[in-house]
Amino acid sequence: MPQVLEFSDVVVRRTARNIVDHLDWSVDDDQRWVILGPNGAGKTTLLQLADTLLHPTSGSVTILGERLGRTDVFDLRPRIGFASSAMARRVPPDETVLNVVLTAAYSVLGRWNEDYEDLDERRALRVLAEWKLDHLADRLFGTLSDGEQKRVQIARAIMTDPELLLLDEPSASLDLGAREELLALLGGYAQAPTTPAMIMVTHHVEEIPVGFTHVLLLAEGRVVASGPIAETLTADALTETFGAPIRLTEDGGRYAARAAL
């Protein structure tokens, strides 16, 4: 399968510390990756590299066939979908849900003087319906619940049919009902044959949707384990990653982790 992302001996160094430490990793276009690790492991930094928001201190990052540092990132960014809580905080709270998704066509946050075709609006409404948000199209973004805002961000990220979709802790801070609704939608989307390569960062194995195929375990900027979930996500690997004895269970493609006392 075509490769959409390749990290080769990547180092990101800040204040005399390697946040990412000589990391090798590749993602194919039919893979759905989850990145797991403790706080400070370098998870979000990897997403920022994949979204062209950071450049490595050394090593190479190749995204959709383009070498970071040797390509125009402004041409590359529209091919990448990115959803994060940090981005949600930049959305004008008085913007309608429809406009939050629609403005992805121009890579702007907030409607201004752009001209949109009927095709753009129909596409935005279709994406909202797929994520069970069509009834909120005229609502103001700032009036939505956390769960609704998370789904709007994902809808915006896929509005432009990206070739790579990056999700930074999409279910963080959600209550149980909102989390499970989102994970069910993500699982269905991940299993669709037309879905792009996906990379999702989380702290918790309970938040891995069904349909995700691979896992990258990080600790202190280094790879602890990497590969297909069924083979790689083990109690021993989690114990090494989080520095505490972990017991792992699986039921119907969903995982749960507890301290092994």
C-alpha cells in the first residue's frame, strides 16, 4: 500500500532535551494508528510534525510523498485533516456549526468574505449528517457541548477529503455517553474503505475505537513498541510504556487497562 507518512531518525530537541528521540515510523494509506503514552512522551509533537506545524531538529519527515523542509507546506496542509482541542479554542464562539465546517474549504477559522459554491454547502451538510450534527447546523459553536464540539471539529477536518486525518485526543474530557457515541462514529468511519489513513493520540486504551489497526507506544520520545494492535498492544508493552504494572483485557475489539496489583 502507498505510504503516507515516514519518520526517519527524527529528533525534536527543546531546551537541551529530546522530545522526540531518534524515532523511525511509517504509516500506509490503509492503516488506522493510535498513539499511546504518558504525558510528555512526545505524542502531540508527532502530530504537529505530521501536520507540518513543526520541523524536526534532525532526521527526515516525509508526508504524502513530500519531504518536510523541501516543499511548500501551504500546498501540503489542505491535504491533511487535523482536529484538536487547541484548534477548537480558536473557533469564534459566535460562528454557526455549518460555517465552522464550511470554512475548512479555505483553511480559515471564521466566516469572512469568502465565496462558497452550492457544492461546498451540500458537502458540508452531508458531512454534518454523517456525524449526526445536521440538526445543529444553525447553532452557534460556543453553545455546543464538549462532545458536540469534538464532532464538529472532526467533521471540519474531513470536509476537504484529506489524504491523512490526525486526531489529538478527540474523546478527552467527554462524559461516558458522549465518549461512546464519538467512539462508535469513529469506529464506523475507520472501517469504511474510502477513509484516509488515520492517526489518533490518546492516553487511554479504553478510547481506542474498533477498526483501528495499529498502535505506536511512546515513552520519553522513544518507541517502546509499534505494529498491529492485536500483536503489539500487550500488558507487558503497556507496563514498559507507563512505568507501572498493567493488566489488559479485550472484549469485542475494545480494550481496558487496570493496575496489576
